[in-house]
Amino acid sequence: MRMRRLGRHGPEVSALGLGCLSFGGIFGATTEADSLRTLDAAWEAGITLFDTANIYGNGVSETVIGTWLRARGFRTGGHPHIATKAAFTSDPDRRIDNRPDHLRAELEGSLRRLGVDHVTLFYAHRHDPLIPAEDLAGTMQRLVEEGKILGYGLSEVSPTTLERCHAVHPVMAVQNEYSLWTRQPDLGLIQRCAALGVAFVPFSPLARGVFGTPMANPADFAPTEFRTRIPRFQPEHWPHNQLRLEAFHRYADGIGHTPAALALAWLLDRGTHLIPIPGTRSANHLQAWLAAPEIDLTDHDREAIGRLLPIGWAWGDRYDDAQAATVERYC
């Protein structure tokens, strides 16, 4: 596995991380045994960055990772690089809270579930508009100074929030949705990350499963699954998106790559500071995209992908209004 640096002064990590959202059951039932097998397979394949959050399964994802760390015999200073997040409250309204006491308490809970005394990276899962960015950065700086986190990150933020936080204490990473069907970070955020020496960590790099094999199909979604609310999967939009995606799948197959690996290779090609975190709950599914860092795109590939999936091609938004309410919008 090729390596990349997590921010200007951060550690080297694998060019692909593993997103651990699905361990909490958001995409359907899973078992701890399946999750542990997936973690083992990822580690053995050279993945060293594991991304989770306190709200993934209400702590289940972190607990599973903690079980794995103990079973593998990892100890402080020798465990893989763990990134976790906090900001959402546990009440039904799922408010955003960046107050120091809340972030500190949630981090302490995460450390207990993970069974470690620090993590490599701690994200503000969303920016609380009631808390100035400078104050948020100050809270994170104190956690760094106390040794509880090696560095901090921001998620679903604008370039302005990044700059304001970075001016107080350097940001290690920004995590926003980015893929061949979600391109807003191209409008300034990826560029600002590069200029500031901040890693950019695309989440949902396989676009909620549409670059997987088989392609995600809305007809198969459970009624309670969050993807049923995403406009791009609605009946008025999905047939148009499906046609474009099928053409991309055919192109990938024609040049000897899985669609997932090619979609990730495209992301890695966008800049050396990008570290995508595809997720899966199946050790077998890892094999579909582990080769991505070894794929060197040609100019012909870039042109073909740009023609098949040009910026702005997707019908419908990536979130409904409720899902988008906590996301910083810009441009």
C-alpha cells in the first residue's frame, strides 16, 4: 500500500483509509465478527488509517475497533492511526454542539470505547454556527497540548472556516464528501487544503455504493435506510444517474479495473494530499478497491472519465434539506 502524509506535520498513513460507519449497522445488519474480519483484512492489506465517530451505531463502531485493537495486541504508541469525531448531541434533535465541555466529554467517551489514551485525529463532526471557528480551534489546541489527540480536523466545512481555524492552530485534515458524483470541494476547498498543508479526506468516495459491484440500487434499500431520503436516488432522478453510472462501469471493466478502484484512483489523482476512506462491512468487498493506489491514470483515462461523468452531471442533490442543514454551504 502506498503511503501519504496526514497533513504537513502529521504521520504517514496508507493512501486509502477504512471508513467504519457501516460497523454501526447504518447500511443494514452486521455482526461484530464480520467487522473484525474486515478490520483484519484491511490491516493485512496495508491500511493503517481507520475512521470512525462517536455516533456510528451510538458507539458500536468505536467499541468494535477497541475490541479489535485489544485482540490484536495493539498498545498505546503502537496501534493503527484512529480518527474519530464528535459534535452531534444524543438528543432526538441531533443538535450540533462545539462547546469545550461537550467535545471533551465526547472524546473521553470515545477513548474509553476504543481502549486507548489518545487518537491520531479528532474531528469536529460539524461546525456549530453558535461557536466561532477560532474558539473551536482553541478547544482542539488544548486537547492536542494535553496529549489526547495528535491533531484535529473539521468535517463538512467551508474554506473560510478552515482558514479561521488554521490561523489559531494548524488543522491536520478536512473531511467532506467528495467523489465523482459530488464535486463541490473542487470549488476552493481542496485548493485551500493544499495551500495550507492540510490533508483532504473524502468521505463516501464510492458515492453511497454506486461505484460498487454490484451498483447500489434504490430498490434494494431498506425503508428505514438514510439513502432512501437522498434526492439522487429518488425515482425522478435515479434513472438518469443510473445511465451515466452504467457507462462508467463499462469503461472501468473495459480497461481492466473495478469501477470502485477506478473511482478511487481518480480521487487519488486529484492531489497528493487526498486520502479517501471507502467503507465496507465485508472483508471480501475490500478486494474490489485495494488496487486503487497502484493505478496510474493516463491522460486518456482522465479525458474519458471527464466525458462520462463531467462535473455537475448528477441529477438531484446529495442530501435532502434535513440532511443538509448541518453542512456549511459556500459558492
